[in-house]
Amino acid sequence: TMLFEAESKEIYLLSRHLARLSTSAAHFGRPCSEVSVRQALLAALERPRSSVGPDQNVILRTVLDPKGAISVEVKPFAPLPQPCRVAVSDCRVEVGEHPWIGHKTTCRGVYSNATARARAGHPGLELWDVLLVNQLEQLMEGCIANVAVWRPASGNDEHQAQASHHRAGGECHTPQGA
């Protein structure tokens, strides 16, 4: 899934999403054309949307099928709940046993099970996401969201960087080898 920001008229972190999609497609031996993905995203954004106004942010759920065909579903963007609660899964994922781990796919078994266990273990809390950890105790990814750590760009005052918008003047780092 990708976020289309109506104000900027851009898909947030599009180049990173496309790189991840291309890497995953190559990993599974599926054809993937970046040009075709971009065209499908633009076509989806140009279609009339009854549930979302043109000035609202939307989520673009993008699926690449085994033959390389792309489908894009446009859904309303729901802002994160406040407070946004996440839990760390109590089960450790054996990476070699799950070839889909580290790739956002429609194979959701590991993610669904981790979410169900976490919610059962935290009754009364509304969890937004569950973070997966591998057998080496390394943070891998969320069941819904990607994990990213924002670090201030060199030379920035730490306080200023924390107070500024999370995309301004920083670098994004994601877990490797998950």
C-alpha cells in the first residue's frame, strides 16, 4: 500500500515502494515493469472516486499478479489513532521457514497469526500494529506498516529535527535482511 498525498499530489516514498516491489518481484520470478506500475497508479488516481474527495489523501493498494498484471485499489486514508499503540509479537519468526517474510504480499498467515496473538494477549487495548522479530531478536517489519527509523541529517540540531516534520532534513533507515 502507498499513500497519495492530495496536497502535494505525490505518492509518498514512491521510489522506495517501486524499488521494494521490483525486488520482491525479482525474488519470486515475476515480471514487473516500473513504467506499468506508474501508469496503473496514475490511472487509478484519475478514476472517479465516490467515497473519497479529490482533496483527500488516499491509500493505493497495489497488487502484482504472477503474470505481471497490476491492479490498484483506491481506499480512504484513515489517520493513525491517537495514541497509536503497537505491540511486539511474542513469537519469533524463523525467516527461512517463511519465504514471504520481508515482502508485502497477499500471503498473510504469519501476520494474521501474530496480530491475533498480540490482541488476545492485550485485551482492552486497541492495537494498531504488531511488530515482528526474527529468531535473532532483530526487528523485521510490522504486520501492517513498514518499519522505518528517521535520523536527523548531519548538522541538524537534534531538538530541531525532532520538532520538525518527520520527512524534513532526515534519512530513512529500514531493517535489512528480514
